[in-house]
Amino acid sequence: MPTPGLLYVNSRVTSPTLTPSAFDTWYTQEHIPDIFASKGITSAYRYKAIDPSALRPYLALYPVKDLDFLGSEEYMKISVRSEKYFGGRGAFEVAEFDTRYYEELEGFGKEGGSSELGSLLISVAYSSAPGADNEAAAPYNDEQHQILANCPGHIRTRRYKLKESVTGKFLDPQMVVPMYLALHEYDGKSLPQEELTNMLETEDGERNIEGWRLEEGFEDRVGKVAGDGDGMGKV
């Protein structure tokens, strides 16, 4: 049975000779088309951090129909080298990437809610509180999920479980990545700041909370989309 999941890539430019604009263009004009050519991934969504001081301001999310694809030879052959934008160098020579593979657990959406992709996103990477059932991660799923789900503009929430941290495994063995990821989509001009502040002040487990603004969404070679096909825009 295929295991649906998510390829999560959080990044920042590290080369002084690479501009953010060139990095963006490489992503949209070269990298995403190369990923689609592999046939294992058919949609991609790029976000930018709302906080200008974010360590890694770029986030790319790729829904995957079967996580086994991320271990395949076809996936490993996807090029990350660019003559035009990186002067023949590889992406890992000019930028830093936090890459993770997640298994999809469940999704929540309001009945009769929009099927469109949310323009704003809250990502919450979390572990359960000390002594709690790690699989259920109850302190977050129940109370705090409901807080964010009841905020104005909420469209849907998806929850994932970490299968592998590529960065932690190969590049930074000391890196600690929380076991779970929740993605909360919103439609509107701003995120629910008061609720986010309250969550940040609650010390009941390890959490990394960030706000994102959708830049572009792509469906296999047909350009910009907003929640169509097999992408993020449906529960």
C-alpha cells in the first residue's frame, strides 16, 4: 500500500554571489520542472517566512503519493546543479537546506469550507509534553489545535509524522527535529497573532512555530494553481 506524505524543504541562501531573486528563479524555472519530470511528485508550493529575521526564510512543500518514491533511484537523480544560476555549482554549495520526509496522518477542515489553497500558513513542528503519549501528542492535538482551528480565516489543518530528517542524518547529526508537524492554512491578510503568542508562551513540549505567506503553487507543468489536483488544497 502506498504511504502518502510530504517532502518538506526549508532553505536559505548562503553564497554571497547568489541573490534571493536568482534563487527564486532557479526554484521555479529549473528545479520544480526537474522534480515534475521524475513523475513521482506532481505539485509544489513555495512559501516565504513572514518574520524577516527567520533563519531559513524559504519553505517548499511537495505532497507525495508514496513516500517510497523519496528513496528511489529516480528521485536521487533529480539535478540540483545549475550552470545558469549557480555557475555550474550544486544547490548545496550555494544554499542551506533542512529537508524532511513526513508521513501524512490526518486532515481537518470545516464542513463546507473552501477547497482553495490558503494564502497564509502556520507550521508547527512539535513533540509531545514530557510523559505524554508520543503517538497521540495529546496536549497539542486537542486544546491547541482547536485554538488555531477556531481562529478567523482558518481553512484546514494537516498533521504529519516525521519519517526521516535528511539534514539530521547526513549533514548535522546533532540536529534535533520534533516528531510531528501540523500545517494550518488560513485565508486573509494576517495570522492570528494573539493565539500564536499564547502558544509560544506555553511550555508543555518542544515546538517550532513559524508563519508563512504563499508565493506560488505549481501543478505538473501547467503553471500557477490554487488548490487544484492532488495538492495541498483539499482535505
